[in-house]
Amino acid sequence: MEDYFQLMLYLVWTSKNVPSIHHLTDFDNFNIPSGDAKTIIRLVLFSLSNNKNGFGSGLPVVVQIPFIFNSDKGHSEGYFLFRILLTDLLTDFSSVNKIIASFDKLDVSTAKSLEGVSKLSWALVFIFNMTFVTSTCAGDGGWFSTSRSSKKSATSSNFSTSVDKFIVENEKWVENRIKPVPLWIDGDFDDRVSEFPNPNYGHLFNMTSLELFELFFTNYIIDLLIEETKKYSSFKNCLDQNITSDEIKCFIGILILSGYNQLPSKRNYWEQEQDVQNILVSNSMRGDKFFQIMKFIHCADNNEIKIDDKTWKLRNLMKKIQTRCIENFVPVQNINYDESMIKYFGRHSCKQFIQGKPIRFGYKMWCLNSSDGYLINFDIYQGKLPGGKTTYENVFGKCTAPLIYFLENLSPEKRKLSYRIFCDNLFTSANLLSFLRDRGYSGTGTVRENRLGKDFPLMGKKLFLKKQRGECASTIEKNDCIIYARWMDNSVVTAASTSIGIKPISYVQRYFQKEKKKISVPRPLMIGEYNKYMGGTDLMDQNISTYRIGIRGKKWWWPIFTWLIDMCINNAWILQKKVKPNISQLQFRREIVRMLLTKYGTAPKVEGRPSTSISSLSCNRVSDDVRYDGKEHLVIPTPQKKRRRCAGERCSSSGRTMCWKCNVGLCVECFKLFHTKTY
């Protein structure tokens, strides 16, 4: 039995013998390295001495550290109790070291009473909420924190926490996993089709395109963007940005529009020239406001940097969108786990290079998709997963461990369904397939040659290459109940599954180079099912790349931010197609943009200054080709006889006359000179 401590951290504030409990800090999201248990106590006690909460420097502090200790010898509960003054911390930090040193001398025995604490005026009690796994007993030298444990137990009914049995069982499986000695036999799997409920999309029938998009990009996300954008503008010592929810929604709408209506520059959308002007954009938001939002938009507080998370600037936004993707997922039986790339050519420690991919440089995203391209869950690859369990990475590998977290994040109702999970040779291993089978899922995927073992009974890859096209061989590993198949196509393909066998054999068309024609090639059922259901992530990539947001930014996280918006549209469009199969993605995006910009847009009250013409040598707003052509230049009154500033050089007057063709205000004295070429 594994030995572990469980400790809690709370602040108990008593005034006039009336106790009240305030949760100080939740350390559940942190991995504490070996030996840091004492450091935590030292830092918390020392931070109290900084007097940030207005406590007096002579305040008596009573520190209580409850524990639960489990070992082969039995189960015991109790806590360490001691009392210090804040003046000791302010004057001599060594007093904290004395307290820490005293922990090793205390026995793990019966619990002591807190009766003396309630009698202290303004007493503080600290209870540390952490779990430490130990490989030795506490009496052998204190805490030896080798890894975290998710086993949680309440020290009292007031501090009880719910335990996810699914996660606990996953961790037990990983801890107790001992790979059996392979026992290879011949044979095939019977048709193992498990029952799965039919998907229900009835709640989507009366929803518009915008409402479906807002299922994923919710008002809570809009509020997050507003709050963090204002904080960032203050952080940059700029004036308070008066940004409203309607303006953020218009900003998002213009970004989406740039995916299917691209212009050379984002400023072109607000130009008054007819060849590039977009009336819908210019009538919904001023260009200066758009550029101001784009300059300051943020998703996280720069004062709360999380060093262990390289993508902390987007973590809050990603969590909210992940939650919405999981909640709006209508379960289907066939799902796949794969990687996706987000194009990025700048500098960042998360940037990857994958040779042979359509997007070679960028951020790698782990994705769990349904076979139709719906993204169920995702996370960005950054080496070490923040808050991840090293046991998962040791057993399944860094690339496959996120799949286990994705399954754990599903709701209990969706998690218990018998999914068929497909993955490629980067992720497939005997450990993963055994885990999926034991957890009630089916696993199928291609396998790399170096993961088969030296005793793998099938013919080696080099010899199998000499076989004719369509040749197939299979074997079953009896202890893990996994069937392996090797099939000759253009090259040798090796696949494994826990539920899908070889038969029935189907036939596919392949071009035969020697005979210069297509021939029918037999194909195992396992390969056919893999090809049919493995492409969900690739289908999502195709949908996103078709109308990818075209406005580019300079921040490292901007490509991920725009990818998240495109991904929300992809998921919403897939749900829309379930009830309206004939709607295209372009129609869906255009409908969202029109509704966002017309519903939330505000037309400018005053027109901006017209831009100058590039073909005007005098930097005038009228092109020289039109100004000096000598045709149909007529003096007419201005509309509604409003005054317009004269466009003539060195003329500052304003009048009620204009040129009909040039569409600029001109006084009578400047009319002839304006249309006469002087160079």
C-alpha cells in the first residue's frame, strides 16, 4: 500500500470567540517537487508577516497542520499544533526554521484539541491543503514528496470534497499496470459491435447561426475579454478604454469577415474607395476603434504570470471554450485523437517543426474529434503538461497522456458510453489499448515497428514488402486481448485493435503501375474502419483553413486566438448541418457576420477625413487622371446646401459649391485653378 499524507490550508479567523472560516489558498493545481513541503509552510508564514491583510505585528498565530497518514501498518489521523507571534517572523526568520525543524520530532499520534484557539482574540489557524505521496514513513525523516496523489479524504465534515471515482480508477490502473508476458495465438475477433445511443439534435432545430456560435463563444468569454483588456490598458499606462460588449462582438465579426473577404491590409476595410470599401464594416465600427481594441485585447492579467504554463495568456480563454465544447458535444460512437498545427513563424518556445505536414511551422495542438470534425477537447503542446501526472506520461508517453485527461474531463453521463477511439502510430501502444479496453472503450490504431517487441510473431516489415498487394497476416496477443494485423498496400501497414478484427474482407481500387490500370485489392476490416473514422481532426483542419481569419497580429498568441474563433465556428457549423444539411460553411459564416455587425454595430456619427489618392502628385484626394481630364467638371450646389471645405491648394474657405465629377468642395474662385495642370 502506498504511503501518503493529506494536508489542508484554510484561514480561521476568530473575533470575540466567534469563529469564521475563509479559504486562503487552493494548492490543488500545483505540483510540489520533492522537499518543498517545508518551503510551503515557510513561505505562507512569512507572507503573513508582510502585514498585507492589516493584521497587527504582535498578533499571536496558532498554526494547526492536520494530516492523514496511511501505510501498511494502518491508518492514523492527527495534526501538529504550535503557537508563534508575528513579531518573531518580522525580526527573526530563524523562528520559522525552528518550527519546521520541530515537525520531524513530533509523533503521528492522537489528535489534539483546538479549545485554546477559540479563546485567543483575533487568532489565526493555518491548515495546509496538500497531498504528498511518500515512499517511507513520516518517522524516517519527515516528508519525502515523490509525486502527487489524487486520493482525497476529509479531515472533517466541513472540509469534505467529492472524489471522481473514474480518475481514481485510472490512476490505480496506471500504478498497478504490469505488462504481461506476451502469449501469441492465431485467430480473429468476432463482430464486437457494442450498443450506443443514437445522437439527438432536436434542441438545435430552432437555433440561428449566431445562437449556435454563441453556444461556444459565450457572453462570459466576452466579459473576460472586456475585463482583461481594460486591465492591460491600465498596465500599459493608457487611458481607461471604454470598451463595451457590443464593440467586442463587432470586433469578432470583422475578424470572421476577413476570412472570406480578404484585403491586402486591414485598413482597406474602412477606405472610401469603391474598389476596396466594405460598407458593412465601416458602418458598424470606426477603424480607429477596431485598431484600439486589437492593440489592447487580452485574455489574462499580466500581473498574474504562471511560470509553469507557457500559454498562460490564453489559459483562461481556452478553459472556457473547452468547457463549452464538452458540454455541447452530442455523443457519437467513433472519435479520434490526433495532432493539429496552427501556423506561426515567430519565436516562441512552444513552436514546433514537423516535416512533411501542410503546416510545418507553428503550435501543435492535441485534439479529440468526432469523425465528422467536431472538436470535443484540445490542449496545446508545450513539453511538460501543466498540472499533469508524471505517471500517465511514463506509461503512455507525453503525446498520449492528454487523451487520458480528455476522457476524464467528459461528464459522467458521456464518459460511461462505449466509444470507439482511433489514433495513429504516434500514439498507439499496447498500454493505451489495454487501458481503453479496461475502461470500457474500444481502441484501434496503426502501430510503429519499434513498439511491437522482439518476439512479435508476424513476418518482419522488410520481408513483408516482397508480398503482393492486398496480402494480410494477423495474430492475437491473448493476455492483453489485442489483435494485430499487417497489410500490404503501397507499403506495409501494421494496425492493432481491441474490438475490430480482420473479417469481413472488403475490396478497394488501387492503381497498378505495371498494368497501367486500377485493380481491386482486398482490405481487412480493421484497416477499413481506421480509414473511415480516423480523419476527424484532418477534416476540422480543412474546414478551418478554407476561411481562416485573415487579419494578422504581432503577438505570439494571436494565431491561437484566431484559431479558437475559427474552431468555434467549425463546431457550430457541424451542429447546424445536423439539422440543415445543405448549408455551406461560407453561408454559415456570412450569416454570423451580418447578424453580429448589424445587431451590435454602431454607425459613425461623423464621416472621417477622406484619404488622399496615390496617383495625385499634389497629395490631393482626387486622382490626377480624373482631375485634369477636362470632361464633365461642373459647378453644382452642395447637398442640402451644407458648407464644404474648399479642396483648392492654399484656400481655407468653405462654401456651398462643389465639383460634380470630383465630388469635392470648391469655391468659384478656385474651380478653374483646381482643374488646370501647372506642372
